[in-house]
Amino acid sequence: MTEYGPTPGTAHIVDDDEAIRDALSWLFKSRGIASSAWPSAEAFLADYRPQMRGCLVLDIRMEDMSGPELFDRLRSQGCRMPVIYLTGHGDVPLAVQSLKNGAFDFIEKPCNDNLLADRVAEALALDAEVNQRASQQASVAERLASLTQREREVMDAVLAGKLNKVIAGDLDIAMRTVEVHRARVFEKMGVKSAVELAKLLAGN
């Protein structure tokens, strides 16, 4: 049996068939994927919190609220977790439309266990990457907000490739003052050079 390492994030299973929920939970556990399960879309919505991370594995047809209806509700609340639909043969056109609406994938039942587990692992990796990027962007934005107006002016000039003496002339301040502002910008932004600063902001 292949040994799999733990996968970041949680697969949130939403299916009104208890046997499928149990089977998926066992499958994911065997692949080192953490999971949790709900018997209905309404039950998941009641427990949903914006800080939840991972991906959703949704049955496309459930009593009362369907998978796509849950998907729409979550998107309206700002949820961006990847969604994988489990579909019956007759649901394929609906699943294809769901892909156009932003779902990560759909897999037809009965499904290949390895295929499903692999796609869930990929969805979890995507969610982790997106959240890491969002965290980094928030961190950079916070650091930028800590700069004074003068520090922003000096930073913009440094990024434009201007020498300290040119910046001093443009801003009508002493070159020593430019050096102080430049040092503070680097310190606040957590960089050691103009090149690092440019890369940081380009990646944001």
C-alpha cells in the first residue's frame, strides 16, 4: 500500500447519503487528507465560517438545497474554497455549467478513488497557495500603510532608479534626510535593497 503524507487543509464533504460520506471519509483518511462531513447543504451553511480552509466535495443533487445552490450561497458570502462536485450521469450538463461558474472540477459517480483523492489533494494545495498569497498581500499592504507620505515619495523615487542626490533635489530636502527616509522604508518593508523592494511589490 502506498504511504501518503498529510495534506494541508480539510476536505469538507457535503452529501445526503451517509454511506458515501463514510466511504469518502475513509478514503481521504487513507490518503492523509483531513476531512469533515455534513448530511446537507443547510447543515454545512449553519456551521460555515469565513476562516474555514480546504475544499468542498459536494453532491450535486441533494434534498432541499442542491450542491450548485450551496455553491452560489457560499460565493455570495465571499467563500473561495475550491469545489469538487460528485455527479450522477444525468447531471453532467449541470456539472459542466458549474465549472463555467467557477467550480474546481466534477467527478462522475461511481468514481475512481485515486482520481478523486488526487483532485482533492490538488484542490487543497490550490487553496493553501491562494491563502498564502492573500496573507502575503495583506502583510505588504499593512507595511505600505505604515509609511509616511514622505517615505512613500522617497520609496517611489528609489523604485524609479533615482540616486539619493537626485531625490534630494526633486524633493528639496537634504541628501542625509533622503538616506534616513530610505533606511526607514527598507526597515518597515522588511527588505535590504531596492531590488528586494521592487520584487516584493511586484509579487504583490
